[in-house]
Amino acid sequence: MSAVVTESTQVATAGRELRDGAFGHATGLSCRECGHQVELGPHYACPECFGPLEIAYEFPAVTREEIEAGPANIWRYKALLPVPSDIETSPNMEPGFTRLLKANNLGRTLGIDNLWVKDDSTNPTNSFKDRVVACALSAAREFGSSVFACPSTGNLANAVAAAGARAGIKTVVFIPSNLEKPKQINSAIYTDSLVAVNGNYDDVNKLASEIAGEEDGWAFVNVNVRPYYAEGSKTLGYEIAEQLGWRLPDQIVIPVASGSQLTKVHKAFQELIKLGLVEDKPYKVYGAQATGCSPVSVAYKSGVDAIRPVKPDTIAKSLAIGNPADGIYVLDVCRQTGGAVEDITDDEVREAIVLLARTEGIFTETAGGTTVGVLKKLVETGQLDTSLETVVINTGHGLKTLDAVADVVGARATIEPNYAAFRASGVV
Ligand SMILES: Cc1ncc(COP(=O)(O)O)c(C=O)c1O
Ligand SMILES: [Zn+2]
């Protein structure tokens, strides 16, 4: 296998030879658009059509027992990821194997018989992004990258900065300057190189691509290392199936920013079927967006295939990508599986954050509020079958977006410290 890859699609590897087995059972990179094959390496765009490259594999015969004997983190699935078999799998900081909670109270409130919450807010930096970053870091190490970087809507920057600190690699993370303060601090605490850019995420992303083309040895996890990074989201799908007792759910609701996570959860389900690890069965995939940044939902509802970019204006800043790289593939997955893409207002996002907290004791950020709120809307509009087993993914922690709900929850009463004042307060 060989291919001509243009200079702009490469991460400099400092003349380094890739180790045998550096990417596990991955056999190459394949263009999602035209199927052109490129050899494994630091490439991300097809040299023929500039379509996105994805990892291709020849998987070994993997058994449930082998996976179950693995560590309680994403590396239990290392045979299905583009990572070396000798990857360090045991440190306590490794992401994954987060809880899958039966959400009976939320289910009862929404009228859904069989509802689960996959709670990814308990990862090391409190979002699902630790999964993708772990895979990107492995690739960056194999490429000998000197800088570990990303453009981010917040959570990714947190995850890159923390993982880089622990790995002892220089990090530089770029965010829109209007990002929530806690998300900024959650990056700056791990790195001295948080760069706030005056612009929205799409501007930050463009800048990152420019820097990647100019600077040698920089691994931008979601730009020039994207094929390796994106595979990390598959572990969410693997875990959900394993935690359900090696079964796929009937319906799943997933937030959409770039759309990478949604398409990779679907890919994971398809791989598990092909490997014989779960029974083949139909399932519906639903995408969730906030109305103030809903280019994929708008395209879905209009019945068109093209995504028209938007300028984001929503409190769900982690989902505020106006020109989503994988938007068209989200449309494909949701349409093919019989699901849908839906969006809700910022007030509905706030209400859903409170609803999840008060029914299940889970404090989610605005992305999770968007997902739970969309689940509610899908039920109310008859787009989701309430008799089927349903999973909703909570991708991040509410402590990072406190401002979103600061005005809708608070002390019920402020009283003097005596019993009479308490009685008079009317709290009980
Ligand atoms: C908490 C959270 N959930 C979901 C997403 C969406 O991920 P994707 O870009 O893969 O669609 C993001 C992206 O930044 C996020 O931070
Ligand atoms: Zn191509």
C-alpha cells in the first residue's frame, strides 16, 4: 500500500520510523468519501479527494472473556483501537468504564419504560473527551510529536492539558475567548499555554489548521491526528453494549457538536456485530443539538444532505460548532437507523439539567442538558418509542458550566439560625 500524501496533510515525524505494531490491528487509513487507501501514518485528509481518513483494521478473533479480563478502563478494548498492544493500561488516570445507570426516576417522569444514563462525567477531567485524547496521545507518541495541541470548545482542552501534563509532553490548547470561566481554569491549571482566541470555535479550528501546516511536530489531536483521536469515542459504544450484558440498546440519544462521537458509537455497534460479540439487531440513533447551534438538526428537518454552517449563539458552548466536520455522516447514521436529529432552546437545556439532577442525582453540563432535553422532546413529539430500551449519554460535568443554572436554582430561603425562623420560612 502506498500513496502520495501532500505536505499539508502530514504531521512531521522527525524522520522517525514507526514501530511494528504501533497501531495494533490497524492496517491503514481509508477515505470515507472515495475509499482510497493510505498507509498508516500521521495523515488525515485523502490525497485524492480531501475527504476524511478513517482507520481500517483487520481485527483478530476477540472474545467477550478476553475483554472482560482486561483493565476497568478503555484499554480493555485495545485490540479494537489503533494503539500498540504494549500500551500502558493500568494507571488510575486512564479513562473509561464509566457507570451505566438505570434511570428509573427519569424514565418514570418522561414516560419511558426502560431508560439508562451512560454517565461519562466521571472520567479524569469530567468529560468523554478523555477517551479520545488517550488514543490521540498514543498516536502522538508513536509519531514523536513534540507538542500536543487542540482547538476546543472547552472539554477537549481540559483533557489534552491534563493528559499532556501527566505524559510530560508540551501542550498548547486553543479556545474561544468567551468560554465559561471554569472551563478555562480547568485547562490553565494543567498547562501554561492556554490560548484564548477572539472568535468562535470555527475560527479557532481554522487557526489550528493553519498552525498545523506551519509548525513541525505539532499533534493537533482533532485536526492532524483526528483519525486516531476519533476512534476513542468507539469505547463509549463498546462499554454500553458490554454493560447491558453484551447487548445493543434499541435507541440511543447522543449530543452532536462536530458529530464525531455519534458516528463512532454507531461504528462501535457495527464492529461488535461483525465480531459476533453482540447479536445483530436494529437500533435507532438520535442526535441532540441546541437550537442556537443546530446546523445538523436543521438539515435533518429540511430533508437535505448538505449542512449549512451557522454562527453559534447558545449556552451549550461545548456543542457550539457551527460548521461540523462530521455533520453529514451524522445525518446518514440517524436517517439509516430510523432515528432523528432534534434541537431544544437554552431554557429547555437549563430545565433538563435540573430535571436530571433532581431525578437521578447526576449534575450534567449544558451538553448533557441538551441531550436529556432532546430526549424529552423526542418523547413529547412522538419521535421515540417509549416502550423500547433507551440509552442517553451524559458527556460532561455540571460543575464546569455552573453559570448556566446559577439563576434557576439557589437557596429556597435565607433565615436566622433558630427553629422558629425555619418554621416560618415555609420550606417544609
Ligand atoms: C461535553 C461534550 N459533549 C459532546 C460533545 C460533542 O462531541 P463531538 O464533537 O464528537 O460531536 C462535546 C464536544 O466538544 C463535548 O464537550
Ligand atoms: Zn478520497
